[in-house]
Amino acid sequence: MSENKKSLPLIPLRGLSIFPYMLLHFDVGREKSIKALEEAMINDQMIFLVTQIDPTTDIPTKEDFYQVGTVSKIKQLLKLPGDTIRVLVEGIARAEIQSIISDDPYFVVEVTEYATNLHEGNLEIEALRRSVSEAFEEYVKLNSRITPEILITISGIEDIDRFTDIVASNLTVKIEQKQEILSQFDVKVRLEKLYFVLLKEIEILELERKINNRVRKQIDKTQKEYYLREQIKAMQKELGDKDSFEEEILEYEDKLSKLKLPDEVVNKVKKEIDRLTKLSQASPESGVIRSYLDWIFDLPWNVETKDNLDIKNARRILEEDHYGLKKVKERILEYLAIRKLAMNMKGPILCFVGPPGVGKTSIAKSIARAMDRKFVRMSLGGVRDEAEIRGHRRTYIGAIPGRIIYYIKQAETKNPVFLFDEIDKMSSDFRGDPASALLEVLDSEQNKDFRDHYLELPFDLSKVMFITTANTIDTIPAALLDRMEIIYLSGYTEEEKLNIAVKHLIPKQVKEHSIKEEQISINEKAVSTVINNYTKESGVRNLERELANIIRKAATEIVEKDKKTVKINPNSVMKYLGIPRYRYDMANLKNEIGVATGLAWTPYGGDTLFIEVTTMTGSGKLELTGHLGDVMKESAKAGLSYVRSKAEKMGIDVDFSKKVDIHIHVPEGATPKDGPSAGITMATALISALCNIPVRKDVAMTGEITLRGRILPIGGLKEKVLAAKRAGIKKIIIPKENEKDIEEIPANVKKEIEFILADNMDPVLEHALFRGEDSDN
């Protein structure tokens, strides 16, 4: 490789690259570059052209251009307006800058030209040349910006150096890639670089062609479909036929004219139909509008079922379907009576509160049947999204109305009985508060103009009879609770459960298991055994399961042993259900010191509560165990303070609080317990333990105690009394202020239990403590 050093003026090129043997036009406007041109024209018209690294640099320094460029000869100059010169140059040889001689008033550099000397018959060079030639031919075919005539030009070039540079100069690649090829003085390395760039560009061009073909096919298909549709429309017009889209629009307009809708709804629907006519059928928006219009036309804007206001018929149906539930039935009959007198009365909003299995949901179905109304049920358990109530706005993809509008559509009437089940089980999160959304729905003054987010139109819910159910009102927001009429459903007595089982549950299970009535006989004593020994609940859900269990085992005997009739009596219940699970006569075991029976209320009904007190020699510590809440702990402390204040009167050592440690325990420690109603029970157990006097086995009590020994009223008396009866309690001590609540207790229960009304602790201790007149201790 021979060398040749020269001193030449330099012009930095912006966004251009020149190779040897290449003709190039470019405009010169910078002052330094114009002076360099003038100097070159004075001498031998030779100039050194090099590519600028950053084309945005207006005044480049020696660090702003590449070190390898092309020695070029100026062929032509043309002055243009605005002090710009258009230059035509021809690349002569590649060269590398050795030093900057001067940079003012223009760049003058010393460069070294390198001439390649190739040996004839170099097979590797020839192989590379052919590979590059074939790759360039493929590249030209794929690249529409290069004319195919260039292939004829390069096919006649013998000089390998010239061949390489002409191919490189015709590539439409980045300046950096061209400069990388230009910088290679060794022709073999230059060919390898060129071949690599060509292969990469061919791969990119092939991908581009595939993408273009795919897009073009899609466009062609769309255009074809458009033309075909237009042709079909033209033919239908000639034949006098209407196309399906026009028929759809006419159908919507016809539906609108037949429905008597409010003006706001009519205007909104007209606007949506007008939008639909202006859209293409293939437009996604047209599908959204169609869905919206379908929802509007499917809603029962003016459809009502006629209420059956026959009170005698309603009473018969309610009695037929449910045993007990007196308050609920009375409230429904009152509504029907007033509805008969005032035809425009708004629907009531009732909330049935009670333990599981007492018939809250099923009574709602019976109400609908009694009134000849449609029934829909929406479960609110676990609902935490406001959109479940109000729906999604149409800006969201896949938006639909809320479940209230959905169920109204399902009912096909604007006045169904609408049940919100488990309203106390709702919750809220970042998606909103469904309880707040229900405020409008359950407000008779507002729900006549209920607006779903999807419809954005007022829909009248004032004629809907809303019923909600809950196990407790503690978790229902106060604002929502204020809008509802609360009706409490207490647990069933044993007699009521027996009647429900005989009249409803057994016939239902016999029918479900495809057994004939004459094939199975369950007497009432057997049912009582199941109620007392195999279930412990306020409702009848578990009772129904146990009866179903008996009937399934009886059905197995009928099929397997070919029995004609299976009779179930108390003795055979254990055979089918196993060992009894519960004992309700626990209170009848024996009188004990320091153990008193209390009564508790839970969302699932009443229960008995045993308070145990043990005293030990110590320093006056008080230990409370049994998973007790803060209120219950405070009741225990209040009871202890009362005992200390009356210690001398009761014959207790006045210094017991310094000498005795007291441990109060409430069994079933895994179950949380709280509330003030066990106050008198704890005080009684304390006095029993400190005085060493047993508490009567058949006495239970409930009431809140004060430091002065007064007894304050409690809630849930009916449930507590029913729990006491199940436990075999014969006497119950209750606060005097709860006397009015005794009326709610069934007559048969009141006959079996003696009620002691107490306003202070004296009558409690008189009736609760066993002082030796009985013989069984």
C-alpha cells in the first residue's frame, strides 16, 4: 500500500459523504468553506472533503469532523442567490488527516493518500467481490429508491477498489455506516464491511416489504368491501328494496314513536339515532350506540303489573308459605290496605333484620306472590364497586348499566318486588362506596329520577317495592339505615320450628328426593329430637339439612332393602344422624359455687353464657379470660367494685381485695364476647364465690350493672329467652325496664318460664343464690 502526502484546504460536509470515483453536488454557504473553495480554485482545484460528525454544528472545530475523507477535484462552481455556491466535485482518493496546518481563515490540513496494490488472482478478494455483487443486486431489487441501471454500471468495472467505492456510494444507509466503509483502506476489510451492511439492509428491506404487503392487503380488502356494499346499495335502490341498515334505523324510529317516553329520553334517543345514521356500519362506535339504544328500548318505561290488593288472598298466601313472622305479615297487609285506598302510594322500603335461616329471603318471594308482582333478587354480599349499582359510563370499553337497571330489565316491569340481600355485607374500596350509591335508590323522594351512569337518563323506581335483608344493623351506614323501615325477625321457638318442619320442610324434602308420602313417616317427637339434639340455631336451615339427611338414608333403605315404609321415631334418629351433638339441658346439671348462667345475644340468635369465678389466696389481683371485649371487662370491674362496696353487708371479709386473687373466666375462649348485659351475672358469680354459696342451676339472668347496684335494660330479650328455654332454664331474671318486651315472647314460652323483674341486685341475689332449702346440691 503506497502513500502520498498533500496539503489541501478542507471543507466539512453536513449530512453528506463522498467516496472516490463519485460525482457529488452540494451547496456551500459557510464563510470558511467558501474561502477554502476559492483557495482550491486558485491552485489545482483539489480539495479535501470530510464528513462532519454532528451536522447541526455551524462552526466546526477539528474535533467536529471525521479523520478520514476524500481528496476531490472541483469540476464546476455555480453562484446562487444569497452568497451560496453550488459545487460539483469528483472523488479522487481516500485520505487520512495527519495534522491541521491552519484553521483560519479556512481549514488547511496535511493528508496522506493510500493507494491499494492488489496481486492478480487473489481468490478471496474475488469471492468477496462476487458476494457483494450478488447482494447488491438483491438490494437494488428491494430498494425502490435506487435505479436498476446502476447494476449495468458496476458490472463493467474491473478495478476492485473502484467497484467497492461505487457500490458503497449508492447505498441508502446512515452516514455513520458509510463513514465506517470509507475509513477502511484495506480493500479486503472494506469488502467485508460492505457485505455485512448489505446483508443487514436486505433483511430490513424484506421485513418492510412483508409489512407493506400485509397492510396493502388489508386496505385492499376494506376498499373491496366498501365498493361491494356500495354496489349492493345501488342495486337495492334500483330494485326498490331497503338495506338492512336503513331497516334498523326505521325500526328504532318506529319503536320510539310507539313508546310514550319522557321528553328528555325522546330527545336523547333521537340524537343517538341521528349519530348512528351518520356512522359507517363497520365503525366500532356504531356498535356502542346500538347497544345503548337496545338497552333503552328493552327497559319497561311504562310497563306495570297490576297489584292484587285482595287482603284475604294475601294473608292466605303468606300464612301458607311461612309459619310465624307476624310483624312482617302485618306490615305487608297494612301496605296493601293503604294501597287500595291511595292508588298513587310510593312503594315501602323495608329492611328485615334477623339471624340466618329465619326466612328473610323467602318471605320476600311470598310477598311478591301475594301481590302478583315480579320478583328479582340482588345479592350485595361482597359488593365493593359503586359501578355495580350505578353502572359504567359509556366512555369505558365494554360499559354496561348497573345491576339495578339490569334486574329491572329482567323483571320486564317497573314495579317488581326488588330484594337487596345481605345489605350488611357490603364494603368499599378505591372503586367507590356502593352503600352511598344506594342512598338515592332507597330514598322514596329521590328514586323517581334514578340516573344510571350508562343510560344518563332518569328512570322511575318509585313504584318498586324494595326489601333488604341483614343479620345485623351495626355495619349498615346510618344514612342508609335512616331510609329503611326496620323489621326485626327473631329466632323461632321449638314449637315454631316443629310446625315449620312438619308443614313445610319435610314435605319439601320428600318431594325433592322423589319419595312418596306413604313411603316415609316422621313423627313429631322425632322432629323435636332433631331440633333439640342435632341443631343449635335461631332459624331452620340446619334443621332442614338434618331432615334431608334422614330422608336420604331412609330412601337408601327403601331401595336397598325394598321396604314399603320407613318410620322415623326418636329412638331411630340416632341411627340416622349419629350421636347427639348438643345438650340443651346443661343448666340442669347441679348447683355450683362461683358459676352463674348468663344470656347473650348474637347476630345468629340468643345463647347461654356461663360465668365462672375462682378465688385464690393472693394480693388482690383480678384476672379476666375468655376472649372478652373492653365493654365486658369494664362490666366485670364494675361488678367487683359493687361487691367491694357491699362486702360488709354481705358478710364478706372487707379486706378480701388485698388477700384474695380473683379469676373470672367465660368458657368457649375462641369465641369473642362483648357487651354490658353480663354485668349482673358476673356480680352474682363473684358474690357466690366469695360467700361460698352455690348459684341455682335453673336460673339465668341478663342485665347491666352500675356501681350502685342498679340494673339497666338490655336488648335482644326474645332471643335470649328462647336460648334459655332451649337450655332448660326455668327462671330468668331481667331488668324491670324490659317488662314491656315480655309481650313479644311467644305465649307457650312464657308459660314454661318464670320472669323475675329486678331494678337492683337484691332480688337478683334472692332468687339466684341457693341457701339450702333445696335438697339437691
